Amino acid sequence: MKFTGRIFLYTVLFFIALSLYANFLHPTLFFFKQPIKWLNSSALNSGKKISFKSGSNTLYGRLKAPANSSKKLPAIIFSPGSGGQSSYSDYYYASFLDTLYEQNFAKDSMVFLYFDKRGVGESEGNWYSASFEDRADDVKAAADYLRSLSFIDTNEIIVVGHSQGGWIAQICLSKYPQSFAGAISMAGPTFGVREQVINDYTSNFKCRENLSEPDAYTKAAKQVRVGFWITSLFPFQQDWKQLSIIKDFEPSAYLKNLKKPLLLMFCENDPLVSPQKSMAALDKLYDNNVPSNIQTTIIKGAIHPFKLADKCYHGSFNDIPLSMQAKQEIHDWVYDHFLSKKPD
């Protein structure tokens, strides 16, 4: 009995030591900044290079503004999705931003600020150890930078976020209403991280194994439960380290606190963020009485990157077009709220 007890104690101590190593020493020894794989050099070099401080980190990006503006202009700050490769200058986001935003408005009507999150590109810090609230603080620092520019209408700074960045946009508008006039959350869920990962796994099981919705969800929930436990104890990868920090995030408190205009955009065929579950979560949060400052739309035929494809599509995103419905709805919402009353 004593021998068995010792074995059990040594095993527990071993796993505790391994977990401490994975959480603290391993990131320091093995997590290094990786270069952006699919860099779009024209996006990286267009506009004016800028930097600003957020806490102890210096963050770098680009400012796109008219060369000479005699009037104060509204501005859009963009927050990208998850991972260490999500950059405003990667191949996908460069096209996304150019098509859905920059080409969507007259060149002298809007300013755009893009920056790389912590630990991406030239920006200092570590994205994998940042909470969503940390990322929202960084966007707020970007807004503070804009407020220092003479040609910015400081009452009309909009935050836009895609995917994980959609959660960031929701937090920004709720936590810093004095800094942001409105927000667009593009494929940003109205439910938490755990449910979003289950949603993703469920879609995979339905597509790859042809399971029914209930069976796929049950299998997904079990895998996510085990996966979250393992990644929390042994975050040996950067994505796992990030997940151990954000796994319990729920956006409900932020959504409930919103007073300013928010556009929630969902994609009909999105395998990562179900539009039906997103709408249901929003209705539940507001007891089926969603306030008028929150507008929702579902983009027909689109998947998570706002490109047109089937829900089970597997292939290059480069080969499929962006949704023109999404482009039009972004234009209409921004114009109605921020540009329609601007003098010519």
C-alpha cells in the first residue's frame, strides 16, 4: 500500500512539475516570434507607417488617410482574428480590407488604421499570453493615437473586428464608449469561446463523418472538454497557451452593456460561428427584445472569411470571391451612422 501511495504521489508531482514547465519555462525557451507566412508586400508598404504605445508594448501598423484633408474625418480601426499569422498585411486580410472597406468609401471620406497585435510583425509583446481584454486595450491605445491627429473626427472612431477580432470589437464598444462611436463585429460570436470551439468541431463531424447535428454536437462537446483540460495543463503550443487564457471568455456582459451602434455580421454557411446559434444567444440575452442600437445581418452563401462557398468547402480561399452583399451592408451601415450627415 505504501509503495502504491508513493507511485501515486510521484506521478502527481511529475505532472505538476510538467505543467509548471509547460506554462512558464516552455514559452520562454521555445516560443519565438514567427514571420508572417503569406505576406502582402503592397499592403505592408502602403499608407504611413505608425507606432504607438499600449502599456509596455510598442505596436506597429499603417495609417491610410488622404494626403491633404481640410476637414475632420471618421476613422476605422481593424482588429484581426486569432493566431500568430493574423496580420493586416497577410495575403487574405489585405484583400479583405481593400475590397470591403477601402474601395467601399470615397478616398477623402475615411481614415483607416491597421496594426499588428502583440508579437505579430514588428509589434512587441506576445499574442498568445494576451487576454481579449488586453487586445481591447491595444485597440483603445490605437484610438488614443488617432485622437492625437488634427484631421480625425474624434467623435467618430469605429472599431471593426473579424472572427476573434469580432469579440474584441464588442469589448471595445462596451468597455470604452468614450473612445468608440460604433463597431462592426464580423463573424464574431455572441456566445463564448468554449461554445465556439464546439461549434467548429460539430461542423467538422457533420461534414467529414456525415453525423447528425445532435450526434456531432455530443461528440464535439466530449472532445472539447478533454482538449481544454489538456491544453490548460500542458500548453506546449502557442495556440494552446492562448486557449488556456481565453477558454472561459463569455461576451454576454459586454453585449448587455452596449449603448452605441453595433453591427453584428454573420455568414450563412459559417462552420465556425453558427448564425442561428448567434442569433439565439442574442435573443436569450435580451429576452427576445434586442435593442435598436444592435443591428444584425446574415450574409447569404458566405463562409467564415466572408467568401462565397458551401459550408463543407475545403480548398484555397484565394479561388473564391468575397461577398458583395457584405460589402454593400458595411457601406450602408457606416454611411447611415457616420457619413450621411457629413457636409460635402
